[in-house]
Amino acid sequence: MKKIFIKGFWCMLLALSAAGCRNTGKHTVQVNPVFGDTSHYTRAEWLDSVVNFGTIKMGETIEVRFRVRNIGNKPLLLSDVRAVCGCTIANYTESAIPPGAEGVVVGVFDSKKAHVGTVRKSILATTNSHNGINHNLIFTGVINE
């Protein structure tokens, strides 16, 4: 009886996962082929991977900036840059960053969507870099009433 239940459970799980993966053609995800080909990878140096914005009042909006320098010999690409929470909107340099040049990731933090006290938030960025493709950019600060 126990074996039948376990088999049934796995079959149901497999059926649900297959149904959830069905491609209806309504949504297309574009993947940059450079990210799958390491011959196009470069090196990224984050000049600001942790930013402290200091102290703000509840209800204020503040901008945090994270600079990245291309220290390799191929163009650096930023992709899939997104804030971890709903209180921050992320923007970034969308064009290729040539060797030796800098790009930026900007986060606009809305304290109305956070809490009073110390905050620690993240923005995740993907790059075509040999020294890690996923980068966690952190900003901290204090919100007063």
C-alpha cells in the first residue's frame, strides 16, 4: 500500500511539473548567447559592491549606485539586474561596457515600502565575467520615523 501511494505521489508530481512547463507560445524568454559561451567572458571589478546610504526619514526615496569596471579584454554585459524586494527598482547600463570602461547599477529605494530601523537590501546582477556571473550588490542604512 505504501509503495502504491509513493508511486502515485511521484506520478502526480511529474504530471504537474510537465503541465507547468508547457510552452504556450505566449511568453518568449530571450537569452543572450554570449552568456552561454565562455569565450566571450571578461573580468568585472565592482568598485562599489556594498553601499551605506546613511540615515533617511520614513517616506523618503534614495538612490544607490554600484559601479563596475571592465578589467578584461572583451565587452562586459550586465543582464537580469533585479532587486530582491519590492521596495527597490533597479536600473543598469544596458549597452556593452568596453574594456577599461565603467558601467553602473542604480537602485531607487522607497522607504515607504520598508520598515523603521536598520535595513539591508540586495540587487542581483548577472554578468559575462570569469570571476563570477552572479553578483550580489548590497545596500544598507537606517530609516528614522
